[in-house]
Amino acid sequence: MIKAVKKRPEQKISRKDRLSYYLAGFVDGEGSFNVSLRKKPDYKIKWQVVLSFNVSQKDITVLEILRKTFNCGIIKTRKRDGLHLFEVTSIQDINQKVIPYFSKIGFISNTKIVNFGIFKKIARLVQEGKHKKLDSLEEILVLRERLNLGKGRKRKYSIKDIL
């Protein structure tokens, strides 16, 4: 006896959800979560911790969609090669818009999942003010060392330079 195979109901994915998955996939391949340090002589600990989420492309179209989707960030264009960069550096925008968005949608590549997890931890610590005291800054710096491992990574300042 042959049994009839029941057809699964077709799932409808909304246009908004399709766009969200597309953007997450795009950022999975082309985006970057970074933490940098800047010397600031007028700061109590002499250093500023700057978080940034960015995506660079020759074609500005997807960057404009990202800016519109997040309702924050800026798009800059490099004069030397015309490369466009979408960047979010506001800790409030990172914590209230960027992190919740990608926490909901997620990433596929293991590298991006790991880097995003580290970035989220650092963003939470900065939001809690841990970057303002030298003793708690060390936790941020240790996490930062695990972020974006690989050949192309450059660090202007090491943990030893800062502490």
C-alpha cells in the first residue's frame, strides 16, 4: 500500500523578514564589529574606548538600506578609491538598535557568531561604565584581543601600552 505524502504548508516570509535575513547575510560576509582605543589626555584613564559596526562596499545601495533600517549611522566615501563605508559608533545606537537586530536574526558563519558575541559583551561593559576605570578596562581589553582574530588584524596599541 502506498501512502500519500502530506504536503507541508508553504511558509510565507514577509518582505520585511526577507530583507532582514538578506542584510544579516550581507553583514555576515561583509560587516565588521570593532573595538578601538584612542589616546585622550583629558580623560581620567587617558583612553577612549570606541565601538563600531561597519560595512564597506563600492556600491552604496545596500549601505543606504542598512542606514535606513537602523535609523542611525553615517555613510562616508573614501576619496582615494571611492569605497563607501556605513558606520555606527554611538554606544546607544549599538546597544539599542544594532545588537538587538542581529541578536534576533543571527548569523550563519561561526567566525561572525563568535565576534558578535564578544562585541556584545564589550558593548554591555561599556554601557555599564566599565571602560572608565583602569582596573575594569582590562576585562574589555582582554575581550578585544579575542575579537577579529586573523592575518589582517592590526592593533595600534597593545594591552601593555594601555595598562
